[in-house]
Amino acid sequence: MTQHEKAISAVTWGFMMALTVSQVILSLFLYNRPHLSVIRNAGWIILWIAGLFGVIPTFTFRKKGGVAKGRDYSHTTVLVDSGIYGVVRHPQYLSFMLINLGLLLIAQQWLTTAVGVVAMVLNYQIMVEADQAGIEKFGKDYLRYMEKVPRMNFLAGVIRLARRRQSE
């Protein structure tokens, strides 16, 4: 990744995070109890699932990523393709998307929906850039990993993992 690409990626990341924080704040102010409670409850469930996708990777990277002592968990030296990373390539980015989805289902307001959709689009772009960075860092191993594990489709990842284990 060139310096220019890194700068664009940082701006995209910052904008996506600002939108997500804005969506959280909007959801708090625009929370409206009379809306469809089934949809709102689904949003809360999605938020809890997002929490799992956000936290589990930190432990997986620390345990299996060859992170040097004292370094941030994201500074892996080994391609991690097991655990949650055997199901989806970007669980933490998926977590942010699930947060956006959960919040728009909870608030059920056009403004939180608009902000959330834009944040999800930017987040997807960040996932694509992360794949490119993975290819640059790990080369052909990452390309093979991309063939085995979906970017963010958890259900497809579970099915693929089950098939891989069945064929072993």
C-alpha cells in the first residue's frame, strides 16, 4: 500500500467511525418505543452478536497471531486462519457492520438508517482494502485463505468450515 493509499484508508476509517458514533448518538435521541418491537428486538440481538465478533478476534490474534510481547494484538506476524478467522476473514469489521445494522433496526428512523447504510458501505470498502493489505503481507498464503474463508458472510463461512472438516 502506498502512502497515499494509507492516507485514504485512514480517512475512510475515520469517517466510518465518525458515522458509527453519530449513529449511536442519533439512536439514543431518536429511540422511539412505539415502533415495531419485533424489529427493535432483532436489532438488540444483532448488537449482542456484534459484541462477540468484536471481542473474540482480540483473543484469537493474541493466542495464534505471533504478536510480539508488548505489541497491540493487531500486529500479527502469522496468518491466522482458525477460530473465528476460519469462518470470516474480517470479524471485527463485520462487528461494526452489525452495530450499524442493529442500530438502524432499533431506532427505526430514516436518519439513523441513512447514516448506518453509508457507514456500512465505507466499512465494506475498508474490508476490501484489508484484503489487499493481507495479500501484500502474506502473499499467496492469503490468496489461498481468501478462497477458503468468506470476507464477511458468517453463514457461508460456517458451511465451508463444516465441509472442510468433513473432507479431512
